[in-house]
Amino acid sequence: MEKMLNQFSIDSQIVIAALKEYLAQSSSGQGPAISQRPAEELIQTLDLQRHLTAGDLTGDVLQRFVGDYLRETTRLHHPGFLAHQVAAPHPTGALGSLIDGLTNNAMAIYEMGPAATSIEYFMINWMLQKTGWRTVETARQLDPNSDHAGGALTHGGSLANLTALLAARGAKVPDFWQHGNPGNLVVLVPEQSHYSLKRAVAMLGIGEANCLRICADSAGRIDPRGLARQVVDLQQQGRRCFAIAANACGTAAGLYDPLHAVADICQEHNIWLHVDAAHGGGALVSRRLRHLIDGIERADSVVWDAHKMLCTPTLCAAVLVRQHQHLDGAFEQEASYLLHDKEQPGFDFISRTVECTKAGLGLKLFMTLAGLGEAGLESHVDRLVETARRAATLIAAQDDFEVAIEPETNIICFRSGESDAEQLEIRSALLNKGNFYISSTEYRGARWLRLVFMNHQTTLDTIEELLEEIREIRSGLAVPSS
Ligand SMILES: *Cc1c(COP(=O)(O)O)cnc(C)c1O
């Protein structure tokens, strides 16, 4: 025992020291943002089989392994990391991951993690308040006659989207639990929506062909007039649209759909409104950006990822519903309250999630927020968006670059050169060099380079350097004169 404790003390210091060095270097732009050696080579370099057999991962050996591992990471704290909507996590939040890993309080039920469950409950209420919904004290949490809001944390926004659509079907088509889906169900999703929505509809057994795209305006946002016509057309065909999803914001270009107009249509036709705010929910913590997401309070369900704009380590996503009963109704028709029918000091989340065993997700979010402070979180979000908007202005001012649309949040689509193929070649050349890691996307029928601003090390200077590197790449590409 004594030996194990000593070893833990020494080894954890080794790991923390290595991480500190890593954080310092990545943040100051050292090491590539990305470098992808072949998997087979890495398995060799990291000496995986030998460590597995020897069971020797302690002391100097551990130190070497951690060093090797960190060298081969994609560096999210690096100023050149501009590729994906994943937080460069706050170190205090990362300590939450460590605490959760060691204590392993798999808190699907209260008794398996009273502190973890209480924190999840507390953070859900924090998110519900930001959404503009009613919270309630724990004792009345399960009162079926109360119409307060509710929610749960899940392992990611994709699972949260699935859960939200399950809740929608439970509420609008309650008979499905016994008898399966009627054959005429339809879900409408925005043109720019994340693939997990379509996938969720297919998983619900409704059929991918019945997940229809909503008419979009020229920027790709939901066109409310087109949507209203679509709903009426579907009704006339005898098809039943029970849920409509709106983006806040969309994945490709980061645009917010007009939530009030969509909510009006849902209200008129008794359709469930789901708002996918996995990324753009960040606007809920910012007084400057809150207007972008106005109307979210009229949704029936909302998905909001903390591991995107809220600086929290993966994974930590929330599925929130305006009326708490609907979340339990997602998984059971009547009996859900029986699960809770025992005397206990806290609340079991198990009936509200696909997962049974669940990590202490709330701890990571809480520790991130408590490390930053609420004001710190607000300025984090504000600064990311501000930098992106200024970068877009800078890029648009260049003769040899084009910006797809003025950004509303921390996502920019831009391109240089004529062809779609060229954009992919540019991206691939950038990644090979490793100074910048960016993504690309289809948006309104063309291929764009895409930047997502996730950390404060990225400045306008970084973007100037990126543009220079793209110019160099382009001059090196054998561009045939057409
Ligand atoms: C990221 C994202 C998702 C998926 O969330 P994961 O946590 O990656 O599973 C869903 N919808 C939108 C709009 C997103 O940005």
C-alpha cells in the first residue's frame, strides 16, 4: 500500500511536470500544431507491446513514455490549431478529468457519486437558467405535475441530439413505445445541420428518407416561409412532421437560424422544436452575443456542448428540455418515476440518459467554470468571436482571398483560388507542414477552407502568417492555366 502511494505521488508529479511543459510549449507555438506519423510507426515508437508485457510504466520509463506521447499529440493549445470545434481545455477543468478518473464515481445513481451527481444537477440548473428556463429544487424534481425544465449531461452532442429526438417522439407519438413507429413520421432538419441529427432519425427507426431538409435562404439559414409551406405540404400528403430542428449555430459556417420564426411555426402546428446549440450555445453566456440565440427559450429541447465553446475537456454535453417529464418520457412511457421511487437524499440521472455507467461530466465543467469564473468565461467566448470577426475582415481585404460570409461566431469559411480541388490541396499541404491545422467544408455548393477559433493564442498575426503560408503553397502548386 505504502509503495503504491509513493509511486503514485512520484508518477503524478512526473506527469504534471510533463503536462506543464507541454502547455507552455504548445501555447507559445512550439512543436507542430499537427503531425501525423503512420499508426504502425507510432505503435513502435511508443513501445506499446513492451510496456504491456513488462508492466513497467513508472518512474523514468513513465517519464519517457509521456514525453513520447505528448510529442505525437495534436496540439489544441497551439495558436495554429484552427480546425475543429473542440475546446483547448482549461487546466483546472483537466484536473477535474484526473479526479474523476481516480475516484471513478460512475454517477448514474446518486449513491454511486453524491458529489458528482450534485454537481451535475447544479450545472444543469446553471445551463437551464442561461437558456431562460425554470429550475426547481431537488425535492420537487420528480413532481410529474410541475412544468419546470430538466436536463442531463451526456457523453457528447451526438448522443444528446439522439436523446432530444427520443424525447420529441415520446412527447408527440407516445404510442410508439408499445407499438412502434407509425409509417408516416417525418423530421425536418436544416440544410447545414450536423450529421448526427440525420443519423439519430435513422436510429429512431423513422428512416433516413424521412429526415427532410428544410428550405434554406441564400446563406443557408432556415427560410421560415419555405418551412411553413413544407409543413403544410407534408400534412396534405398525410405525413406527420413531429419535430423540427434548428441550428444555433450550424456546423459549416456557424450561422444561427431565426429561432423565433421557427418557433412560431412549431407552435402553430404542435410540432416539437429542437435547437441544436452544441457549438453556438456559447452565446448564452455572453451579453454581447445573446441576441444571436434569442428565441431558444421557446424550444422544447436544446443540446449544448461544454467541450466546445465552454473550454471544458471532452466530453461534456447537455441535453435540456423545457418540461422535465419529457426527458424521462424519452426512455419509458409510464414507469420512469418508479425508478425513483425510493427514499434517498439525492436524484438518480439514470432514467434520463442512454448511458448507464457515466463519467463525472459535471465535475469537468464545474471546475473549468470555477477556474475561469463566470466573467472569465464570458470574456473567453467574447474574445474568440471577436478575433474570428476581425480575422474575417482581414482575410476579406486581401485580393487573393474570399470569405464566404461575415461570421456570426468563431467560425470562418474562406478560400483562395478558383477550384474546389485546390482548397483541398492547400489544406493538405498546410497539414503536412504542421504549422497550422485547419479544416475544410462544403458550404452552399462549394468547397471552403474553414477556421474555428478555439484558443486565445490565435491572434491576427497568426492569421497573417497563415495567409502567407497559403500564398507560398499556391505558388508552389502547379496550377495549370485554364
Ligand atoms: C459538434 C456538434 C455536434 C456533435 O457533438 P459531439 O459532441 O461532437 O458529438 C452536433 N451538432 C452541432 C451543431 C455541433 O456543432
